[in-house]
Amino acid sequence: MNSFRSEFLDFEGKIHLNNAGIAPMTRVAHEAIVHWSHTLATQASLGRNSIVEVYSQSRNQIANFLHCRPTDLGFFQTCAVAISQLALGLKLSKGDQILTWEIEYPSNAYPWLEACRRSGAELIRIPCEDGTIRMERLLEAIGPSTKVVAISWVQFQSGAITDLTPLSRRCREVGALLAVDGIQGLGVLPFDFEKSGIDALCGGPHKWICGPLGLGFMALREEWQSRLRPLALGAFSYGTSEDPVDPSRPLRDGMARFEPGSPSFLPVLGMAASMIAIQKNEKSIAALAQQHALKLRDGFRALGAKLLGEGNLSPIVTLQHERQKQLTQAFDRRGVSYASRGGGIRLSPHGFNTEEEMEEVLAIAASQLQ
């Protein structure tokens, strides 16, 4: 029995295979947002204390999911905003180098490009072929001038997974910040921020975490927090809304300095609820998702499709075929979600998907690609 499937509302016959893009929200996330929306609608500021209390609990639950300290966790408008705070808040200089993969998602590329434009630092993009990453190339490129290594844990086009253990070890040797965009893997693959050795983790809940849109987060090790200049400031960057303005008042300690105004109550509560649902089913989610992805890869190869990536891959399957337009049209008619990535069709099965759905998708593909 797929117990994770029971965490969702009725999909009404749809097959959700764009879970690395926008996944369906869990039932508990939906219920949490509806409940606390009603509280705000009927009680407004009179319900503030209860909302603040559950918001604090949610921060602890999210930190528990990521395996970081609650004080090392900050919330932002989106994952892209969290990455931008990291990239543009660091002090960089001419001659500094920032390393990244050449196939990075735009939201994990443009902030670092802009950081280089502003500082005179150099962005070095490590070559990749057909969505395949070569760890030896990245490790060999890290040297005394490397100040930041900014990569996605899981590549959005091919699903290739970067091995963070040797990378974090090498970054520590040269004193470089290891900044990881984890949004393409968190929720479907096990992750432990503390054990990973990385310095910064950015993400958001609307993909594999099965939470709401419009929220980002960053887990940042304590030693880097005071070295990051906040890009947005408000009352809560320094204290509370009731504190008088004091020009000599210092910024708050920890990640609180990066949360300047009213918290994103509803998205945070929804994300925490989904993370709890995932933790209840974490033993089966990764195994089922990888099992589904393997079935799709084998099936598409048999149909003559080219697949992006090789080696250690996540449950992301991207295929290229001369008749792929006909396949996307068939998917649209049937109600199968997908994404156009890497010049092909990207499917990303989750732990709530079923074997029957994979068989139906491959049957649709056989009818269009042969």
C-alpha cells in the first residue's frame, strides 16, 4: 500500500509527474492554510498570539526536517530571493572566484552573475555534457582564489546529483563557502544539513516537499551569518515593531536579521505540515520514486528515446525524441503533468505516484513514439 498517497486530496484522475516543478500540496498543508486563513479573516490581530505560537513551532519542525538548528534557519519570499540574499550579501572582491556548474537553473545562476558584476569577482562555470556532471572537474577547479562554490544538489534538467561530501571537504580546505540550492531534491531524497558539511542550503516547498508556492528558506551555518549583509531591512531586523528607532542599535543576531517584516505565516505553516507528512513516510518515498524513475527510463530507452544524465541520478527523467511534441500533446489530453527541460520532456515521479500510473504513461508514450 502506498501510504504517502493517502496524504493528498483526490487527484481527480490527473497524473502528477511534474513534482520537480510544482507538486500537489498535501492535504494537511491545505488544511493548515485554510484553518489559519480563517483565523486571520475572523480574528485578525486578536488571533495573533496563537498564530505566532504555531509559527514558532513550525520553524522548529522545519529545522527538524532539514536537520539544522532553528536559529540557523531563515525564511524568504522565494528560493530565488534566499539565493540572492546569499550571493549579493557576501563581501567579494576582484580576483575572487565563484565556481558553479554550467547547467545551473537560472535562479541559481543570475544572482551569482550579478554578484560578480558588482564586485569584480569571476564566475567560473564548469562544463557538463548532456546533463552529466563530472565531480573531478569541479574539485580540480577549486583553489586558493575560490571564495564560493554555488551548485544545485540535484540538477533540474537531468536529475544528476552532486556528491556533497568530497565537495564540502575540499571547500573547507580552501576556506570557501559551499552554497547549495537544494530545491530539486529536498522532500524526495534524504538530506541532513548538519552531516552534509555544506555552509548554506536554499530551498522552497512547492516542489517535492508538496507545500505552497511563494516561500523560500535558507539554512546557514552560524559562522557565516554575521558575514552576510542583509539586503532588506525593517523593524524586525533590529528588534520589534514596538522598539523606538535607535540609530546605534545593532542588527539582531542569527538569521532573524534577514526577516525584516511580517512573517510569511501561511506558507510556513503549510510547509511545516507537509514536511511532517513526508517524515512519516520517508522510508518509502525515496525508494518508490526511484523505482518509478527506473521504470520510466527503461521504458523510454526501449522506445528509442535519448535520456539526459548518467551516474547518480534522482527521480528526474528527461527524454528527447523526434516525436516528443506528439507525446506532450497526448499528455495534455490525458491530464499528465510534465515540464519542458533540456530540450526534452522532464518527468519527475514522487513517492505518491503508483506503478499503474507509470505503466499508463509508458503506454501513452508507446502510442506516440513508435
